[in-house]
Amino acid sequence: MTAICGLFALLFAGLGVWQVERLQWKLDLIRRIDLRLAAGAVDLPPPADWRQIDPRSLEYTKVRATGRYDYARETKVDALTELGPGWWLLTPLDTGKGVVLVNRGFVPKAPVPQSNPRGFVSVTGLLRISEPGGRFLRSNKPDASLWYSRDVPAIAKERGLANVAPFFVDAGRDPNGETWPRGGLTVVHFRNAHLVYALTWFGLAALSLFGLVLIWRRSAKQG
């Protein structure tokens, strides 16, 4: 029993230290993302760099891109927002050198008039990483055109798109008014419960040590 209590104390203490390290990582991540959100927009990385960069290192960076929308190969992705259920509209933007999928924004399931600008357009938004597979218990079904996540490679393959960026862009709110699709609905939130987890593990370690002390005292009395 003594060995078990000692082992548990070491295990729980180790888990507590790990959660403290995760807390520092999460705080650093939040700080870096906040800096990106506060910064001005930069040009989209050139297509020559798309296969070399790690999109995670640029996630939530404000970017701008210019090109022509290809509405014929637009994709509806199931969405639930503060405006209710509906779809995200992922539209290929042909920049002339490559294609980037742009989440132009949210549209409700009820028919609404949509703004589909023609010719060259300039888009400013947040760079986002691909969301492979689908959502929890709801897998994407490309053959049935049922999409539950913004899976860039799968959508590009199903739509027959070539030279596509390995990320997508969440377009910002349209400055001309409340049009559809409605951009600027990106929710940036990082769950941070590592301190609670750390305190829980350290508390269990303390309880294990307390149990160890009780065992020692009982052994001393019996001896």
C-alpha cells in the first residue's frame, strides 16, 4: 500500500507539472493570436510558398487577396452561428497564380438575396487552417455534397480545383452593409482550463501523500 500511495503521488504530481507546462503554452498561444488579430492585414502568402509553410504558424493572421470568384464551384458547409442554422459559403478565389478558398460568410437556410460580385475583387479576412474529416459524429460526405467542416483538400478534390492553398480565408464583414453572405462571424476562443486541471492533479498528489503519512503512522503504532 505504501508503494501504491507513493506511486500515485509521483504520477499525480507529474500530471500537475505537465498541466502547468500546457498552461504556459496556451497563454503564449493566446498572446500570439491576440497580436495577429490586432495587426493590420498582410498580403496572402504567394503560391510558391504554399507547400512549404505550416498554416498553423499563420492561423488568424489578417490577410488580403485579389482575384475572381468561381461561383460555379462554390461549396455549402453546414453552420450554426449566432444568426441561427445555415451554411458557410466557400468560394474559390482565382488569384491568377493559384486558388484560395474563401469563406465568404454565412447564409441562412431560408432563401435570401445574395451578393455575388463579378470581376476582380479584393478580400480581407483571417487565414484559417483546414478542418479535415467533418464534425464530431458527422463526417463529410463529398459524394452527396454534404459538408460539415471546411476540409480544404477534400473540397478542392471534389470540385476539381488545382493549385489550391492548404488553408482558407474567413472573409471579414462587408463594410457596405448587412448583406448576404454575412462575413466577420469568426469566433476566436481558446478553452483554457489547464490551471484547474493542474490544481486537481496537485490536490490528488497531496491526498496520496496524506494517505502515505497515515500508513506510516499506523505502521509506527503497530511496531
